[in-house]
Amino acid sequence: MADVKEFLNPKSMLTPGIAGGVTMMISNTLWFQFELPQKWTALTISFLLGLMVVVAKAPAWQRLVF
């Protein structure tokens, strides 16, 4: 069985799709429930998810490329 660490890592090709789906799910929920501006909420959440790549345990050159 696949390990979660192999599935959600910066090297995985599914990670950008999952990050996009999670970003849209969260931003749509916040827009529907609290009427927050959808595009700015999505941009903020996308930035926070992208920040996880920077703090990932990978070599510095690889983090820079990601």
C-alpha cells in the first residue's frame, strides 16, 4: 500500500492537482459561509500551500526550482 509521504511530497505529480482542489474547496467554503472575497482567499491559501514546499526537507536547489 502506498505511504502518504510518497503521495504528498513536492516530487509527486499529483500534489499540484490536490493542492488546487484543496485550495478551491476551502476558498469556496469560506466564500459561501462567510462571504469572503473568493479570489483573494484562494490566492492566500495557495500561497500557504506553496509555502509548504519551501519548508519541505529537500535540498536547497530543489526547493528553489519548486
